[in-house]
Amino acid sequence: MGILVGKDTRLVVQGITGREGSSHAEQMLDYGTDVVAGVTPGRGGQTFKDTVPIYDSVAEAVEKEGANTSIIFVPPPFAGDAIVEAADAGIRLVICITEGVPVLDAARAVRYIDALDGECRLIGPNCPGVMTPGEARVGIMPSNIFRRGNVGVISRSGTLTYEVVDLITKAGMGVSTCTGVGGDPIIGTKFVEVLEMLADDDQTEKVLLIGEIGGEDEEVAAEYIKSSFKKPVFGFISGRSAPPGKRMGHAGAIISGGKGTPEAKVAAFEAAGITVSDTLAEMVDRAKQLG
């Protein structure tokens, strides 16, 4: 079954006429994702690949095509407004791929969605999207490395997501749903919320959780797993060699004021009964041994 995206996803691509938007819209179409519309202001009335109608607003895409999910490939200065526009139009799931969204814009967008009280969910910004193999690819994850299976994957890192999925496939296993939550300091959906959905997903039998330095999302997730999550969880924390005060790749991956250290995250995982590995390969191998 998987979570978040699937056969019932009706996708609108915000920024479909841009370089990244058009490239990934084509790949999502080729995978079989139901891309029902694109949005680029001023391009309304045109079509993408002769089949996908383009509208000037998300509201039109919702009204005329029944879009329920949006993916955003809009430049950073406008991405925050694009998130709010999608939520305001009635989109249920917004996935923002854009990297470098100004922090205040992201905070405003997240606050707006939070005020909708569950009517809309945001994944990202600065995330690789969501993939339910065999059903829908909504993001930039390379579909050729995926096969369908029972392993749920949650990660803050796009690159490590691709690496671990490739290892899962080569190990003869498969993925139920893979969710990249994003590496920015302010994001919509956190680890715990994805874990709650995976807990109720019959297809998912075990979870690989890839965290990194910075923030407290991993510690919060560990508390939830310790108290409420019954499925086996295998963990990995990246950035263990990062010096304090130095940002490592992601805007959110920074140790500051003694918070967000790899030692604290590993300790929290272990206290929650999560099997922590030193490498992704070791994590996948341990998950395979479970059966």
C-alpha cells in the first residue's frame, strides 16, 4: 500500500516549464505517475508534452483537473509563496524540491499549513520527494534503483537516500515508501509524522531511518519509537566527523550551542532500541538478517 503517494495521486507540477521542472515532470510521467497539470503563471493554455495542460494558477489545476498533490520546482525567492498558493487552493500534499528557500519564507509557509489543521501536509523544502515503487514517483529520486518491498525509508539526505535504496535493492529487498523529509532548518513533515504513517501501513514491516547532525528531530523520533513504534527500526547518523559550528552540506546540518551532536543522536537511538550502524551497508545487512 505504501504512504503519502500512490495510484490515487493526481499531481500538479508547479514550475513545469523550467529546466528542472520539465525534466522531472517527464520522468514522473514515464514512471506512470498521474501528472494531471502543470502551473506556470503566464503560460496558461499551453500543454506539456502535448498531453498535460498548463494553467496560470494551482486553483485552476485543482478545479479543472482534480489535482490533490503538488510538487514545486519554483526558484527559491518564490517557493514559499508557491507552497502557500498550493495549500490555499486545496492541495492535500505539497512536496517542495526547491533548495535555498529563505528561512523566513519557509517559516511563513509552514505556519500557514499548520493553521489548516491537517487539511494539507508539506514535505520539504530541500527534499528529494516521495517514492512508492510501482505506484508513484513524486520527486527527483532515480526510479531505476527501486523495487517494491516491505522496507520503509525515511531520510534527511537525498544522496544517502539514493545510496541506501540501491543497497536495499542489491540485497534482494524492496521499499514500501521512501520519504525524503528535507535538510533545511525549517521543514514541514518531520520524522515522527512519517513514522506514524508507516506504523499504520500494512506493507511496511521494518524501517531504515537516516538522520544527520543538527536539530533535534532524531531525538524526538527516538522518544516516539521507544514509547509507541512497534516495528523494527535500523538507524544511521551522518556527519559524525563534522566540527562544531561548521555547516555540512545541508542548512540544517550544523552543531550549535552543544545541540545536534552525533553522539547525542546515536545515544538517543540506542536508548530507544534502534539498531545503529556505522555504515549504510551495515544497516542494510542487519535489516536483511531480520528476514
